[in-house]
Amino acid sequence: MSARSGGGTTRAEEFEELRPLLFSIAYRILGSVGEAEDAVQETWLRHANSGTRPVSTKAFLASVVTRISIDVLRSARVRREAYVGPWFPEPLLADPYEDPARSAELADSVSTAALLLLERLSPPERAVFVLREVFGFGFPEIASAVGRTEAACRQLAVRARRHMDAGRPRYEADRRERAELADRFLGAIREGDVEALRELLAADAQLVGDGGGKAPQWGGGVYGADEVAGVLAVVVPSFLAIGGVVEPHTVNGQPGAIVRDRDGRVVSTLALDVLGGRIQTIRSVLNPDKLGHLGPVADAWTVVRETTAQARRPAEQPDRPPDRAGGRPLRPDRGGARA
């Protein structure tokens, strides 16, 4: 379609200008990079094939991508109920939509913790919350997007906000504090410094992974500062010794890392939740289906085997950490169960 608007902008040019916003709306509703991209593409096809020109292209396209995303989410929720182990959203390294006036809100709304809270909402509640609280759409536009009255949308917004506020921690660290804590954490796991890790972790810290039955995961999770510190102090140095890399990177708007094998292929991502000056949760996405958009994906099973073999080698340095921390096995196990 090459028809131009009164200002001389083609329909395709208008769409491309709005693509980052449309993706950001779809991703927050769906928690999936691939599904969000598909929703945006379907939105373009409907727009390109429409015989009419909307009064507000932004409102029209936001409405279309929201309706598509709600439909996709309804079927996705059924699949997630049968998901093997914990389900985490696909890692997003950079949000394509930018609004300097709302940068902090946008970053927080795409965090793994926030997206997991959104999972508790019904699809219409989730859509209303995203459109209203994150992107500031008016209720007339939201009503058109979700197919409800304005009054109903206001009620959905109130319920969604109540659920989200109830699940959020009372105190969150500022962005600089998060970044500084992450730097110290990544340095400590590289060095295998158990004591430094204990100081950085909350007493009830947890390490959890999303393997989806297709990659190793941390069993049912590793819980408590001592356990988490002990496991990481063994695993990470052994992984680095076989050529692996832990690359600091923002993940879903929060401090984290991309974990790569010796050939630069993606093994997993790490995202850190910081609360009260300590790291509360470390979430690792290892499911290869959720990593393909980041580049070539490693065979995580091979990486784990090589890392485990390295950790179990006879100690060449007298200070090498023991193979077990707190009596727990070193390696993540298949199917969410420990050996």
C-alpha cells in the first residue's frame, strides 16, 4: 500500500513509526518475543488490507494489536498450564519503544517480576493494565481495544491495579543500586567467592530456572543464601574454565547477563531481582525455544556435562571449592528433579 495521508506519509511509513510501540504493547501482554512479533505482523496485514483510513492511526493499530494479543494469550495460557517446570517470559534485551518521560515505568513494566505478576490477571485485565498504566491510553481507546464499555474497562483497571500492587515488593532498589549490586555479584560468581556472595544475597534468596523440559534447570530451585552461594561458587568458575562467558547485560530492563559457551552461542540468560539492598531472586532462562532471537543457541546439556566434569576434576589448586555445596548436587537435572 502506497497511499499517502494528507501529510504525505504512506501507510507503510506510519506503521513503521508505530512498530516499536505495537511490539512493546504485544510483548507485555504475551511475554513472548516471537508471539509479539507475529502479532505486530498480523496487525500490519490487517491495516494494509483495510479499505478505510482511521482518524487516529496510533489508536487504531494499538487496538488491533491488543485484540490479536488477547486472542493469542488465551490459547497460550492453556499451553502454559502444561509447561514443564517454572514458566518465565522470553528474555528481552532491549525494549524498542522509548519515551523519556516514562523511561523508569517502561523499564519496570517489562521486568520479569512484573510480567510474572501480569500472568495472574485475566487477558482483558492484562490488556487494560498495559494500555492504561504503562502506555497511558485513554479509556475510550481502551474500550475499543478490548471490546468492553468504558465503565467496564475502568473496573478492570481497578482490579488489575489492585492485584499488581498486592504482588509488588514494598521497597525496590533504585536503578544505580541495582547496577552496582549486579556488578559485584557477577564478579563474585566469576571468582567463586562464597563469602562475597553471601553478603550480596538475601537470606531467603532463590535460584530458579526455566528449561521447559528441553534444557537443564535447577531442579525445583535452589533456596537460601548459603545454598545459592555454594552452588554458584562451584558452577560458574567451572563453566568459565571450559571457555564459557558470563556477559553482563540488561535483561527485561533489569541487571542480568547472557551466558555463552566457548563458541559464543547462548546457553541462558540471568535476570536479577534486587530488594532491600540484596539480590532476592536469580532467574535463568535455558529453554532453547526462548533464546533463538538472541542468536545461535548452545546445546545446554553438553555444556552442563562439560562443566560438571570440570568441577569434578582432581583439585589442581588447593582452594578449589568442593563438588557439593550444602549437600546438594552440582548440576541442574532433567525434568526438574535432582539426581
